Amino acid sequence: MITKTTAGKLIVAVFLITGVILSISMSILFSQADKTKKTVYLDIKKQLQDFTIFRFNAKYWIGMTNAVTLSNNTVIQEALKNNDRALVKETLDILVKNIKKNTKFKNIKIHIHTKDNHSFFRQFKPNKYGDDLSSFRKSVVEVNKLKQPKSGFEIGRAGLSMRAVVPIIDKNGNHLGSLEYIQGLNSVAKSFEKEQHGSFLLLMDIMSRSDDIDSFTKSEAFQDKYLISQKYIDKTFREYASKIDMKKLFENGYIYDDKYFYTYVNIKDFAGEKLGIALVSKPITLVNYAIKDAEKLIYISFVIMVFMALSIAIFIIISSKKIIVYPIEKLQDGLDSFFAFVNKKNTTIDKLDESLSAEFGKMSKQINNNISVVAQTLKNDEIFAKQLQETNIKIQQLLDNANQGFLYFDNEMIIGGEHSRVAEEIFEKDINGCKITELLYEDDIQNQAYNEESLKDILKEDGLRRDLMLSLLQTEFSINEKFIEAEYKILNDNSFMLILTDITEKKELDEKIKDEQQTLKMVVEVAITHEQFLEIKNDYEIFVKQINDFKHIDELANLRRYIHTFKGLFAQKEMLHIVKKLHDFEDAIDKSIQSSKLTEEFLDVDTKILLDWLELDLVVLRDILGDDYFENSNNISIPKKRIELLYEKTKHIKEIASEVEKLKYHNIKLFFRPYEKLVKQLSIKLEKEIYPLTIDSKDIYIPDKYEPFLKSLVHIFRNCVDHGIEAPEIREELGKDLVGIITCKIEEKDDNLYIDITDNGSGIDIQRIKELIIQKNLSTIDELDKLTEKEIIMYIFEDNFSTAEFVTDISGRGVGLSSILYELHKLDGKIDIVNNFTKGIKFNFILPLKGE
Amino acid sequence: MATVLVVDDSRIIRNGVKNVLEKLGHTIVGEAENGYDGVKLYKELYPDVVTMDITMPAVSGVKNGIDAVKHIIEFDEFAKIIMITAHGEEQKVMQSIKNGATGYILKPITRDKVRDSVKRVGFDSDN
């Protein structure tokens, strides 16, 4: 409906207002039109009255003028004096004849009275005279009394006429009588017809007529109250006029019927007494013309007004359309678009036009701002919803595709609701409605009951105790030949979620890793304790050759002891294959012991089998360390290539990688072990008494690059034995312990490696060194005096310097100590010597380990 | 810091638990080598915490650690009892907890495990 829209309402409102304005102005106009009509009536009334009065006045003065003129006529005066009526008649006849002939006044009458108010001569009725007029002719009485002229309407024997009465006074001033000039009103009536297109009717009030009414008998009566006092009568007019409401005429001053517009003028005598009226009229058509002229103006104004009002209304509607409706429509469009967006019919939002007029522009701006916010919110919501949906899909996919099975079960252990595909795959059946405990503990009724009870109890607990009890539930199951890891989650107080993970592969991988780790452990252990390993291997190989010697019931205990020992030794080397075999063999021996007879199992084991058992591990070791690894007992380190290969192979396994990394390093003890032998052998050769060299060190692993330096230390040990420790007899003389001591202490501290080698031998004779320096021309006495003891001692590390008196095959060629210094410097190492002449010497080597 | 009663039939385990607890700053107020003595000592000493071995010889009607827990809880329902247990004893631990035990330590006993368990029953350790 149109009225429902703002635009429609606006249009209706504008038209309503316009209508109201128009009807108000119309009523004003029409009342104005009414007024105009009245005004026109009054105008015409006045015009008619003025015209009448003007005519009356003209008559008045004509009457006066003629009366005065005639009263001064000496003939008339003489005739009056002499009572000569014939003379008067003669004179007046000529006069009246001439007046009638030369003027338009055809109805004039002249009456001369005596000074005692009697009729002297009536020009219009010469035979009637002598009658007393004083009873009804006030004007005549008045004039004769006051000797002053009087004029006006008066009723006489000739009816209502305009009468001018003047005194007749001769040249001597004698008052002779009076002269009356009587005029009819036909000329007035005629002039009305001529000039006003109207009519005139003189009406004498019957009430005011004199007692003598003879002269009026012929007069026509008018509406009973009046007598028509005029000869010339428009008959049509008389007919219409006779029907008008006289009372209304006197009230309003005018009246009209369908032919005439009537008004009147009062007729009064000179004394002001009312005698009748002059009824004057104008054809109503003429009056209506005037009215129509006046009304035409009003109608034109009305039309102009209507036109203007409509124009304004249209203008308002058009402009309001532009100012209000258009922006509202724009707003509406914007909002439509916005809501279309909100309702997801559109994907974009059209912004509102902010260039609209001030208020709408502001509104649009606000709405736009809010739209932006809402749009952003909606977009975010949408993104969120999308993400949520994606997440749900992902979760479902996870549930279905993850290597995990999900299922829910209630406090009666019954599986229900959603569960993932994998969960079914694990149990290999439709699990809905099954009892979880029966699935997990298929044939174990006791465990079914225990777990059901526990799970129910867990639900009754909370917090810490709940967690505690959950942690006690079995988490690994073997279901359908798969290893399954289970995790319980409590969803609410009466149901559980169970997450099942197939860890079969992981377990297998773990096993594999464990195996490899085990192998590596063995390799590393063997490599590190290479010598010891070879010894054990040799011992075992020798032992197994004698196996048959033990195949006797009395030897079983011994055999078991041996086997047990070897088992322990190989276990130290992490050689688990042979350990397992030996363990089983031990069991077999035990059985034989218990049964006091050699079992089949036991007897089957011969040398070859025992060697084969060892071979199980050796194969692995050879594979990694190289075929010739066991051939050369002097091998300390595994060939680098082997290590790299091993490293490449195992670097993805974190646990093993660190073990393998160790293979690149060597236990520092390994490098010092030969020095124990060296010291022992040298002391025998040089006939010195020395306690076995002790290497005080933890397992410190160092890289290859330290090897040359550590090997060069052989010169220090040689020197200690050769030059340091005195011969026993000398030591005895000196009061020293006959047996010398050489110690070696290795320490890792603050990223440095400290190697201290000490002997309690003779120490260095500084004086002797100085002599040798000078002797070898290496320096001068003066220069040496400036040096500290330590600086002087450092000369022994110079090339070709030897303090020994004789070069032996053990030391003294002077190249040994210098090679230590050379290797030490390569490693940025330092040396410090604490010399105590006759008491001993201490070499402190400091090697940086940082970054290794 | 807590006062602790150690109940275990193995002297070695008792000493181990004692050592660790003392290093953590707790005070050992008593030792018992069976459940019966444990319950008796608890009533005498009112310790903050009890460490309880599960498998112990039955003495005077107290069958084992699980039973001892029941007796102690009957006496003091707020007793803090930590079970000392090994793999494979889960069901026994479960029973102990149902009887009122508040925690358990799975052998081998380490300082971290003991610290955590004692903390869980409400006592901080010194280090």
C-alpha cells in the first residue's frame, strides 16, 4: 500500500495540507465573494439614491429660481394688488407655455396665494380660488408669516409634488402674498430610464395625506400603504415592485427580485415630516454584471491560488523525494544489501552513499561504520565457523585415519556412541554394545572382573586418587596379534573414552633399535677395551678346545664355573648372543648336575659349537670393525672409514648415534697402557727398581689429533726411567726408597686436559745444564744468568740437547723431548716443569680440549 | 619437611628409602619390618607420611602392606601412605589405594620419584 511507504505518507500529507489550505482560502474567498456582492448592492443602492437626490436637488433649485423670478414679476404683483385674476392668467399662461415649450419640464404648475393664506390663482385650475389653505399648507403659512422662501415636497391638492414657495414683495417692500412653483416628477422618472436604465416611482404615504383627498382619488394605490404620485409609470416595474417586501427593503436599504434591484429615498417636507418614498430601481441584470465583474476577480485569485498551492505541493513532493525519499531509498538499498549479506544472499556489501545531505550523510557514515564492524564480525564468525567445520572434519578424519582407535564406554563397560574405524579394525569386529573388559581381556575372566571393578571404583573417586588409580590400569594389550596401547580418559562421571594405539610397528622398531643399540654397545665396548677383549677371546678359544676334558660328571661344577665366568666376561663386552647361548648351556649343565647324568643337550655341545657361539658376535663385530680387526693386537683405533660408515648408518637413531660418536674418540687410558709395559721393561733392562707405573685417570675420550702428542710422551717416560730414577745403589746412598716411583695423573678440568708425569728421581742439575748449553754454544754465561731456572730447563727440549753423558739406545739422542714440544705446540698446549734437584721432577702438560 | 615412618621387610629397601628421604630433608621417625609393627608404630608416632611395602610377611593378623593400609586408615582416615611397589603389582596397588593409600612409588626408587610422591601428599622437600 502506498500509504505504508514514507514517500506515500509524505505525498498524502502534502495533499492533505494543500487541501486544507485550499479549502480555508476558498471559504475566505467565498465569504469575500459574499461581501463583494453586498458591497456591490450597497454601491448601487448609494448610486441610485445619490442620483435621486441629485435630481431632487435640481428640481428644488429650479423650483426656487423660477418661483423667485415669477414673484418679482411686476405684472403679477400688480394683478395681485388689484385682485385682477385675468391679468395673472394671461401672464402666467404665456410664461408656462414658454417654459413647457423650451424646457423638458412639462408638468409645471404655478399657484399664487394671498397673504392671508387663501388661494388667489391656480394657473392649472383657474376657476378654483379663494379657498383657505392654512389648514394643510404649512409651507404657505410659514412663508407668508416669515416672508422667506421655502421649498420641498409637500402634499397639495395636486398631490405630492416638489413645491417652491416664495413671498411676493413689491418694490416698496409690501407683502402681497406668495407664489408657489409646483413640479411633477415625471422628468425624474424619465431620466432614470434614460440614464440608469432603471425606474423611478414616487410613492406617497397614505397616512400623511391631508384630509382633503379629492385630488388623489384618481391616484393609484401601491401596496395599500402608498399612493403612486406620478403620472409617468413603467408598468412592468410597477407590477414587480408591487410584490416586493417593503419591510425588508426598509431594513436592508435595498431589495431585489429576479428583475430589479430596488432601493428608496425618503421624501420629507421642509419641516422634516415624512411624506413618502421614492422607490428607485435598476435592472438586476446590470447589478449582476457588476457582481460578476467583482466575483470574476475572486475566481481568478482562487484559480491562481489553487494553481500555486498545487505547484507548491508538487514542488514539495518532488524536492522531498530528492531530499528525503531518495536518501531513504539509498539507505534502504544499502540496508537491503547489508541484510542480503547478513543472510548470505550476497557475498559483498555495497557501502551507503555518504555524499547524501548532511543528516543522511552522517547517518550513512554511521551505518557504514557499523556495517564494516558487523561485516568484519560476520566474516570472522564465518571464518570461525569454517574453521570449526574444518576442525570437525579434521577430527573425524583424525579419528578415522589416525593410527588410533577411539571408543566410548559407560559405567557398565558397554561401548556405545561414536567410535573410530580404527577401533573396529583393532578388535576386528563390530564393537558397538560390547563390553570393553571382555574385548580387552578376552579369555581372562578374573582380569575382566578386576578391571570392571577398578573402572567403576575410579568413577567414584576424584582428583589425585582418580589419576593414581588410572595410572595403575594396564596400558598395553596384545589384541589379535597386535600390540595395542590403551589410554583411559574420564569424560564425565559415568563414562570413559578409550584411546587405542596400534604400537606393533613401534614395538618392532623399538626392538630393532634395541638390537642395533645392543650391537653398537658391543662394538663400542669391544673397541674401547680392545686388548682386554682379545685376551678374553683368546682365553675362550683356548678353553673351548679343552671342552671334552670337562665332559665328565665330576667336572661339571668346574665347567659351570668356567662357563659362568665367560658368560660374565662376555656380558661385560655386551656380547649378548654368546651370553645367551652360554646361559642356556649353563642351564643344561645345571640340569646335568641335578640329574647327575650328562644330558643330551649338554653332550651335543662341542668345541665347534662353542666357537660358533662366539662367532655369532664376532661376525657382527667384523662386519663393523673390519675383517682384520682381531688379527692385529696393536690396533688401538678403528679405521676412520669404518667409523664414518657406522656413523652414517646409525645417525638417525639418537640413542646409538651418541654411542657411535664415542668411536671417533678414544679412551685416553688406552694410550698410556703401553707405557706401563714400557716402564716395566725399561727398568729391567736398565737395572732400575721402579714400582709399576700407575695411570691415574678416569675414562676421558679424546679425538685422534691428540694421538701423536700422547705417543711422543714415550720420551718423557724413557727419560724418567733412564735419567730420572737413580740406580738402586745410588738411591740407597741418598737414603731414598730403593724402588723409584713414576706416576702419571690425567685430569679433565675446565675444558683442559691436565697430564702430570712425576718421578722421584734425581731431578735436573741446573748447573750441569748451563755447562752443556755453553759447551754446545747455544748461549753465553751472561745471557744464562738472566734466565730463570725454568727457562734454562726448557733447553732440554731443544733439538740435539741431551744431558746424558752417553747416548744410549733408550734415550739421549736429543730428538725425543723436542718432538714432544713440537706436538704440544700443534695442540696449543703448554708445559710446566717443577724441578727439585735430587728429589725428582714433575712435568705438567696442559692441553685445551675446548670444541672437541 | 615431613616425618616419615618406613615400613618394609627388606632392610636394603628400608635403607634406600631412608637415605633418599633424609637427603631430601625429611626426618625418619621410625622403621618397621612388617605391617603389624607398622600399624603399631603409626599409632605411637603419628608420622606425616608412611612408606609401605606391599608384600610383607603376615604378622598377628596383618597380612601384608595392603592390610596395614586398611588398619592405619581405620585409625586415621587422613593418613598419608605411599606404597612402595614393583612392576606387576598394579592390582595390589589398586587395592591399597582403595583401602586408602594416597600414592605409590614404582621401584627402582629414585630421588625424583620420592620427591614427587611426597610432594603429592603435601610435603615439600629441601632439595
